[in-house]
Amino acid sequence: MYSSEGHLPAPLFTSLRNLEQILLHHFSSSVSLTLSDRSDFQEVWSHHVPRDSYDYPHLMHSILAVSALHLSQTANPENLADIRFYAALATNHHVTALSLLTPHVTGVTINNFDAMYATAMLVFLYALMTLSDSSCLSQHIVALSELAKGILAVRREGEERCEIKKSYLLRDYCAWDHPPPLPDGLHRTVRNIEHLVASLPETKEKTENKTEYQQAIRILRCTLNAVNLNREHPAMVFMWLTLVNRRYIELVESKDTMALMILGHYGICMLQVKDKWWSAKCGAYLVSAVHRILDN
């Protein structure tokens, strides 16, 4: 079933069950390796999560959706039939996953925590990787932020109700309370936007917004420190979307210039984080979308 280039061609004739097994295998053997660079986490995503998916249909369809999406986005650009086939397949599985997940979002238990947590992360990843229309940035960023906060909500509910030490998805990270200096490229990017916000005039009506800008930048620096100290977990770069205030997201939604510039600098930082299929695309989307809005 594999092409000479390592991609799965769109099957002309195969049963639905065989196709799902193909996607599941692709997730375990390929996609899982892009979700972390730490071997024990890769084992979790390649073995434990797919194993659990047989008991949790929302997780199974989330896996199949992301696997099909990965095939669509890493296919040879000339293979339009493959790209369209797997993109449509990904959409179908994603919609099914959401319909199956919705009734369970408030029912986190010690038994289903890992499955719920994994599904929440995969739903976020799918939404992230299907960004395309830069003119819709303001709507997209609201949805992405809420999905990211949903991951945190599942985690917190699990911490309240479950014995988290039994979870295979929650592991220890290096603390970033006293971080070393950021790499030069990241440091310059954050410093530039810090100086820009600091130079804003202190007017009464702008004070509240300036506070939001500064908080968003502090969270950005904190996020990059976390990534810098946990380089085997590049997906920690999404911590920023999880932690920024909804008020800041509202400023982006309203096309506030400085809020957009901070978001654009976040995109620049993503482009400097270790290259993954999800990181490069999202970073490029944010930068180009912000440029488009500000240019207009």
C-alpha cells in the first residue's frame, strides 16, 4: 500500500475497515513521532493511545482524522487525487469525532481521562492544521483559543477527580521558573514586541489594553522558556494559546493593531521552534494573516 515516496496512495478499492486499519497504522508509525521527540511519549502516542481508541470511538475517529489529514498535507503536491481523498476522509472522521465527544465533555473519570485528554489534543491539532483562509483569522483565533483552553479544562478536571499519577499522558517536565536565556532569534523577537508595547503612550482609555498586551507577551516569554527547557516537547509552544486571557483574544477578534502584532510575533516564534509539520504551517499562517489584515 505504500508508494515509493513513503506516502499512502488513495486506495481505489478497499473496505472501510481496511482503510481504517491503514490510517491507524499510519498514525502509530508516522504521525505519533511528530507529536513529541521524547521516546516514552512517542510510545504513548504510537501504542497506548491507539489501543485505548478501540474502547472510545471519539478517540478512534480523532486518530483517523489526524492520520488522514497528515497524509493529505504531506502528499506530493502533484497527487491531487490523493490530497483530496484524504482531506475529505479527514473531515468526515473529524465531524464524527466531535459528535461522539460532545456528550462526554463534562464526564471525566479516572478510567476515561487519558482518552478524553488525547481526543481534546487531537481535535485541537486538526483545527490548527486546517487553517487556510487568512481573511478569517479573527474567527479562527477565537476557536483555536477555546479549543486550547478546552484541553486545559479536561486536564484540570482530571486533576480534581482522578489519580493523575496513573495517567500515561501526564509526565513531569523541566520547570521553567528560573530559565536560561532564550536562543538569540527568539529573544530578539520577544524583545522587539516588548519594546513596542512599552513605547505606547499612557492614556487612560488605553491602560487596560496595554495591560492585556503586556500579559500576553509575558505568557509568550514564559511559553518559549518552557519550550526551550523541554526541547523534546515542541508542542508546548501551544501553551500560549491555552493561557492568554479571553480579553486579549477579543482584541484580536476586533482587529486591534497591537494585539495582532503580538499574535504575528507569536507566529514568528513558532517558525523558529523545531520544525514539525504542524509548527511550520501554523506559524506561516499566523504571520501571513496578520500581515494581510494590517496591510489593509
